[in-house]
Amino acid sequence: MTLNTVHHESDLLVIGGGIAGLMTAIRAAELGLKVIVADKSNVRYSGAGATGNDHFQCYIPEYHGDDFNAWIEEFQTGQQATIRDIKFIRTWLSRSFEIVKLWDAWGIPMKYDGRWEFAGHGMPGDMLNHLHYAGKHQKRILENEARRRGAVIINRVMCVDLLKEGERVCGAVGISTRDDAVHVFRAGGVALGTGSAIRLYPGCTPSCLFNARLCPNCVGDGRAMAFRAGADMASLEIPVFRCGPVYFARAGKATWGGVLRDPQGTPVGPFVTRPDNRYGDPVVDVYQDIFMDYRDSARGPVYMDCTGLDREGVEYMTHWLENEGNCGILDFFKKEGLDIGSTPVEFRSYDRELSPRGGILYDENARTSLKGLYAAGDEFFGGISCAAVFGWVAGESAAQDIKALGNRPEASEPESLTLELLRAIRGRERDTRHATWQEANCAIQQIMGDYAGIPRSENMLKAGADNLERIARRARATLAAGNPHELARCAEVLNLLEVGALILHAARERRETRAKHIRKDFPFTNPHLNKLLVLRRENGETQVEWRAVRKR
Amino acid sequence: MPPVIHADLCKKCCRCAEACQSDVFYGSIPGTVPAVTYPDECWHCNACVMECPAGAVELRIPMNLEPMYQERR
């Protein structure tokens, strides 16, 4: 199989045109860089913000008060206490209002009924810091802003490896998902905004790989590329899971204004007893195992029950569910002839669908540990606003660094082992002697769910690492792709294998229990390990470093 | 799982196929009714429905993804 090669040149290559990537492109282009955005989907609807979001974490002085320091102090000690450096948190939140105002000016409605509307993700009595906004058309608007500033958008090209000249990242190679072509990008720097690694763990309906709480096309592409290039990765061992409707996996619990109740109608938590759109029901934010505990103690199932919201309240909630891209479930109830305001919807934890807390380690300037490489988006917590702010910051850092570069070195022949492997995969017959990407993806999910789920132990993690390595060898030797679309899915599988192996490595290193990283063989939290666990590849080996986090 | 295309309403513009982040409509050719080539890769994000100028696309939630609910008490 011959793959034609297409060459591209720019100052900055942005890989992944989600919220973070488009914000990077917009900012870098308006600061004078020639920008190319490569997206394996279509930037208009790619990523976790595809058809909307409705919560933007931010600090707005006229709402929260002028004392940013006092506010951030409360933020740091509240539920949002994080594993991130204080400089990072300060940059994120001090610049969040700037982005809110920009988005509003660009046409993303950030106000509701003429006011800043804060609701959800909070306890009654707590400071609220999630701004409700109408994000249904956010991607189209951001795409237009990027194009207006001259950014070139190349859809349906999946980058698979970063290129380096010496220690500096200077581009990437990718494959077209629609035709048999290789794309070589040369640039002064690269910004990664490829999101989390969603299809790594089994979802609540394992037969449907794409039924995921967040974007199932985000599979850790950037993490795998960055790690292979030698970048620092952090906090991969801390798993996160969330809850939502049973079987129809969808993020956004905080948009539901109901009370979580048992089958008899008794609230399962102590915080709210009547539906309140301002708070929803925050019990699961502090008691994530509640659904399993109720099921296992004969008290379940648990329902999100909006009964009691008045008509206006139901319309208010529906407005935000629509803006968050939750139309599928709304349409389902509509077609069933059911009123979502008076039909208790069964909820569960997506307790097998884990995603790592961290990813590519980037600093308060969105710089990674590699020269010329920037990252933003769903690499850590923070959702949309963290993606938007650090996407913007990445554009500024890239502009500053790339303008300061002298003449770029003559480009050498691109080297990519991944590309060579993909050529071999595309060259194989797509017959029953060979493996499909689906069987490999399912094998990965089985291993990650069974050996690196919750709880964990050295024996299981070690066996999981060995098992995953065998599957990786099998995948490299037997995967076949019948067309460019399947080839891209095979490339995703290779990335999932890379990120899965990293998680297993990190989970074995953290010999303690912390958050949902529950080690049965180390069932305590070790105060000396209140640090970032950083992994990087050096000379083909995975190196481990514990790094202190400054919280004050 | 699958987007459903109502061929009688479809304008054959393939905007749905361009919009889809999963490329569920892989191989569709503008000027013809889009093909739902990879229905298993649908995320139910609704982009195809939003993008269709003719209201010709709807999503069908397959049985194994149906949300569960409690009949009215």
C-alpha cells in the first residue's frame, strides 16, 4: 500500500481543534503566527465540547467580590482543592473572566437573562464558581474566530508522532482519515489539545465502545505522542469516575436540578430535599460510591427525580441540558411521551469508566517539559474554562517563543516508528487471519478494567502490565485496516496501549491509597507522597520522579 | 447507535457527514443520500441533527443504551 505524502509549513501546529486547540489557534494567529490546526474529526464538532457545554468555572469580581486572594483561598480549601501548583491555579482563575468576556463578545451567550448566572457544582451555602453559559454553538463560533484571524484548518488528519530537531519539537506526522495519505507538518512549535483517554476503560455498556460519558474519539493521542517524544506526564495513576443516567452515558450531572431519591422517594443525601436548580444534588460529589452502596444494600436503584420543579424550573433545566449537548436523552423522553420534570431517571456511577486525573504536564504558561511543545485542555481537571484559558495562554507562549527563534534548522527526513507500523497495518489483508481495531480496543478495556480498576494491588497491576504488553505485541503484529478510517482507529488503539501501560506503571509506583487510587496492599494515605508522580521516557526507559506541589 | 436519514426529506448535501466527529457517515458522496457506514461509532452528540438543513436526520437510541426510569409513583 503506497501512501502519498503532503507537506505543510507553519509557525505553529495545533493538534486537536477542541476548545483548547481553537483558543490556541485564535490567540497565536492574532499575535502574528502562521497557524495550522490539524484535527482528526471536524473542528466544528470535535472534542468534548462538540455540541455544547453549560458550565464555565470562573472568578467574576462583580459577582464574587474584588478580593481575589480571599476568593482563591476559599477555592483552594473547598471541594476544588487540587493537586496543581498555586501558580497554575492563579493563572487559570485570574484570567477566566477575560475569556468569559471574549466569548460573550464573539457570540457565545455567557449571560442568562442579562446576568451572570452561577449554578451547579456546589453545596448549599458554598460559594458557587460555575457560570452557566449557553455553549450549544460554541465550536462553530470558535472555528469562525480562528479562520477570521487566518488560521488554516485541516480536518480529518490524525497526527501520530511529533517530530524533533535535537531537543526541540518542530512538527508532526499524521495520516488522513479519509484517504491514503501521510501528512508532514513542519513548524516552529506544536500545541497539543487532544483531550483525555476515553475508550481506555470499559463503559457502562461494554458492547458499545462509543457510549461514553465524554467524547469517545478522545483517546490520549496527544499523551501518547508527547510521551514518545520524551515529555513529562503526571498524575496518571489517580483515576476519576463520574455518574449519570443508567446505560445512556453522559456527563453533566450538575445540570440536573432534581433530588437523588430511592425507589420510595426518600432523598439519599442530606444536602437537598427539594429540587433546586441552583445546586442540583451534590451528594455524589462527596459520596461517589452511593449508587453501588444502595444497590448492594438492597436500597437501590437511585433516581434523579425532578418532581417538584415548577414548569419554569423544568424549562430552565431543559435549556441548560440542551446547551450542554444532552439532546439525545431529551429527545428520547419526548418520543416516549414522558415529562422529564416528573419522571425519575435512574442514575448510576460510571464506576468502571475511569479516566486518569492527569496527563501531559504543562505549567502556568502552558509550556511542557519539551522546548517547542505546549499543551492545554483535558490534561488535568478544570473542564471548559481550564481548556479555554490555557489554550489562550498556549497561544501567547507559542507566539513569544516562536518569534524569538532564529532561522529554523533545515528539516531532516521525518522519522516515525508509528507511521512505519501503520503502513504495515494498512498493507495487511483485512481478513480473519488479522485482528480488527475493535477486538484490540475491547482487549485493552478488559485488562484496564480488571487489573487497573478500583481497587488495585501490586499483584494485579503487575499481571495487568504483562497482559497489556502481550496484547500490544499481538496488536502490532496482527492489526489490519481495510480503509483509512479503520487505519486511524488502529492508530488510536496504539495510543490507548501506550497510555494504558503508563497508567499501570504509575499505579504500581504510588504505593499508597489516595482518592480513588485504592491500593488494597497499601490501604493508607502516606503524607510523604502528597506529590506529583511524573513519568517520562528517556533512552527507551520509563523514568519516575516525585515532585513537590506548591499550594500556597 | 444509528442516525436515521429520512431519504424523502434529505437534500443530499452531506453536511451531516462532514459534521460527524466519529465519521459515522464515512464514504458518503455529496449528491447522494449519506450512508450510515459505522453506526456503532455514534456518540449521539446530535451534530448531524443540528447540521441538517432539512430536518432529515434523527437519532435512534438503541435498546441497550436506553435510559431507564421509574414509572410514575
